[in-house]
Amino acid sequence: MNLIIGLVLVFALVFGGFILSGGSMDIVLHALPYEGMIIGGASVGAMIIGNSFSILKGVLRGVVKVVKGPRFKAADYEALLKLMYELARLYRSKGIIALDPHVENPEESEIFKRYPEVMKDKFALDLITESFRMLAMSFESPHETEDLINRKIRKYHKAQMKPADAIHKVADALPAIGIVAAVLGIIKTMGSIDKPPAILGGMIGGALVGTFLGVFLAYCIVAPIHARLEQIDNEEVSFYHVIRDMFVALVASHPPNICVEIGRSAVSPEKRPGFQEMEEIIRNISKAA
């Protein structure tokens, strides 16, 4: 929604201000298809040359993500806290052997099945199961555990940021590509130097549309899309930080309810369940067990 509102404001105020100041859209509209073809074609072509097919698909998914917003909502964080509490509680009460069926086959686990919000994220599911497998192998150093999980998260996050990086490179290149389109327009104008001044003026104006379009697309559309996608990617990684913090707390021998509070503190304030709310949820889970 923010993307749509922003685009409406950008186009309305930029072109509205141009028209109200006495500018004519005739030259802009006449040159726009050709300049847009040059700039758009060069930008898309350069992106295809410089990136793998998986990153290109990630760019498309990233634009969709900018429209929809972050995929993890408050309910997803609550589900994650509940799942981790149940696993921590089972581990503390019955040991790692009792966790084996759940960790080895989460798709068949009654505990995991209760939280489809978490299971739909493959990296989160793998991070949880692999972390508990470390406990089964007596990997019980909190500092080493945190370092290992951090490395996994950083590697995943770096891969997730590649589409945003590709968009950023296009934003950086667009002003120069606009100059390429403008130079081609000037070359065309110089080939018609014998034309009347009015025609030459229109041709020069059309060439300058290329410069305008490159700068406009770079700083008013593509760069803001990159910035928002980067924000979303950085925000979504906090979902995995909750898993890390709760698991490290469990390795450090904290009781499950303390692990939940440590994990809850890693959630951003606007999506974090309240302390009393989380206490009530824990009590309900304990009663149902």
C-alpha cells in the first residue's frame, strides 16, 4: 500500500508541478516511449547479464514483498514463541530423547503441526531442528552455540539480500543510462541540424527527457524500492534471532519461561506480545499438556 501511495504522490506532484509551472507534456509524451525503451531495455538487460536466474526471480519476489510488506506478522511471532516454549519444556522435563521424534520428523510432529505459521518457513524449521540436534550431540556451550547459529543466519540473510543488492545496482546505473539515451538523442538532433529552430528545440527537449527519466526512475522509484526491500529483509531476520536467543538461553540452562521472555524481548515492539499476554499463553500450554 505504501508503494502505491508513494507512486501516486511522486507522479502527481512531479508532473503536476511541471504542468502548473507552464511546462508542456507534448514533448515529454512524444519522447517517453523511445527514451523509455532505451533506458528500460538497457537496465533490464544489464540486470539479466549481471545476475543469476535465481536472483532475477528473487527481484520479482522482492517487488511483491515491497507491495505486501513483511511476511512475519505478530501472530507468527506468537506462534514461534509458543512452539519454542513447548520444545524447551519437553526437553527440560523429559530430556533430549523425548524430542527426537519431533526434531527428526517435524512434519509428523504433533507439536510442530500446531504451528503451521512456523512450518511454512523452511529456514526457520531447519534452524530449530538443527539447533536441537546439536543438543543431542552434546554441543552445550552457549557462546559456541550462539556463534554457530549467527553464522547460519548471516549466510541466509546474505543470500536473501542479493535481490535487493541487484535492485540497488540498477538504481545506481539509471542516471548514467539516462545520459546514454540523451546522447543518442543529441546525435539524432545533430543529424538534423538543418531543420528549423522549433523542430531542433523539440528534438533537444526529447533528448533531455532521457536524462530526466534516468534520474527520475533512479531516485524516485527504484532506489526507494531497494530501500524498502532492505528494510523488510532486515526486519524479517529478527524472526530467526528469536530462535537463536531462546535456544542459547536453553543451552545456558534457563527454565523455559525465562527462555520465552528472552525470545520475546528480541521481537520488535509493534509485533511483540505483552508480558501478561505471554504469561497467560504459557499457563494455558502448561494446563493443556
